[in-house]
Amino acid sequence: MDSAVRPFIPGSSESVRSYCELMIDFEGASHRSPLSEGLIFELTLVPPAATLENGGAGARDTPHFPFSAQATYVLVRPLQQGSNYRSQLWVAKQVFPNDEEGGAELVLKFIIPSHLELPRDDTNESFIMWGAYIYPDDVAAYQVAAYNTLAMHQGATVPYFYGAHKVTAPWGEVVSVLAIEYIAGVPFRSIRTVVNSDAPCLATLKKYRDYEHYFALFKSAIDTIEAAHANGVQHGDVRDANMLVDVVHDRIVLIDWTNDSPPHLARTGLLHDPALQHFDDVLEMCLRFMDCDRHHDRLSEYVFATYPLLRDQ
């Protein structure tokens, strides 16, 4: 994917070092003046696909944000922060114009260049071509492409997506922000804990001790992964933290799509080879669900019949 902004000249060690020095300075400054509760940002949210199509069957309601018009949003609480993460996630609320619907929330994902992997001094065009280094703008662009490509799944097994934006962080660095639906779903790990126990629990969760309900969750997740792969999109980070459960509709909502496996790397065997990522997405999703004593044997029978290559993993 061609980056909108090339922050350094590939093949020029001087340019690369200059960029790295700037990023190191910004990284230090981000700890002195971090993202924090109460910070405000001006954003013009993009209406999600389901809004443009007047919604789909079984879709979650879309919050009433002022789409296509600039509004002010305030950071309310962190979901993910710290230098050990490639991005920071914050819940935000609209504060201007006044939200008469009761303060709908959204997630702002900050993709911060100085928190990403830095290029080596000898980074050149080949490094970029073969995915050994990914520009910060492309990190964001791959994720945007995933949400846009999966528009038909937004509001169901994929969050509504409200566009990509550029803002200036408190420490002076320009960063990308993805605006995404906030989903008050149940973490999948909580469902698995309930299923693996006979302890008292909420009736809405207890139903997953029944195989049919649990299998419905699995099918919603694996079908979305397969549909994404059929359209050239890879998740790239399938794990419990990125799986929320919509208990009303018995489906998994997959969040945090990285999608950093471009088609030109197919069949190269490299880290970002989409074929390898495809296999890993399916493997990790199956392992997440098979890690369940109550349903392991029955689900394993289905998984190995459907994906025989997983039997040796």
C-alpha cells in the first residue's frame, strides 16, 4: 500500500536516523504530556455503511452522532494505554454540540508513530516492499481498509467504523485516530470461564453451557474470518481481548483488525504473507473456542472435519 506520507527517504541512512531521533524525542514527550481524561479533539465523523444503507437485519442501533459535521469529543476513560502497546484506545463522548441523546460513547484508537517500530538505519525500498518495515500511515491505512471492506458486517460481527482522522497529540506529534463504535459486550474469556464452571452465573451467560449457543458464537466468529479472507482482509491479532460477545444475538464481535498482510506478499513465506496470516487467524480462533472442557470434544470433531490441516497443530 502506498503511504500518503513518507516520513523519511528509504536508502538514506541520514534521513532514517533523523526520523528515528525525532520519534525518540516524541516518544519521551508522550510520557511527559500523555493522553489523559478530559482532553478534547475536533473530529468530523464519517457515517458508517449501515447508516448509509438504513441499517441491516439484526444490526445494532447506530449512536446519534453528528455525522459529516465537525464536533468536539472528550476523552473519558482509557481502554488500552502504555508504551508496550502499538496504539492507545480511549472511550470518548461528544460534548459539542450538546448531545441530546444522553452522551453516546465511541472508541478513539490513537495510532502513534513514535510508539511503533522504528526503521533500521539500512532501511531501503526493498525493506518496505517486503514488509520488513511498515510506515505509520500504512499501519492506519491497512486497518481502515479492513473496516471499509467489511462494511456489510458492521453493526453485527464488526464494529461500526466512523472514519480515520489526523489530530495533534498533547506532546506535539501528529497521529492517526480511528473512530470506532463502543461496544459494551461481554469479553469472550468471561464466557469461557462460565462454560468451564458449574458455579452460579447470569442466565444470559449460562446459556453458553448449551453447545448450540456456544457453537453459534463460534460460527459467527469463524464465518466472519472466512468472509474477510475471501475479500482480502486478514484480522492479524485473534485473541481473547479482541473478541466481545453480543449475548442478545449469540455472536462474536471482532475488534482491532490489523490487516497488515498485503496481497503482494502472498506465497512469499514472509511474516506478513496473507496466506500464513489466513491460517493463523483460523487456527487462533479455533483454539480460543476449543479451550473449553465442556464443549471441547464436540467442537474439535467439527473443527478437524472442517479444517483437517489444524489436526497437527
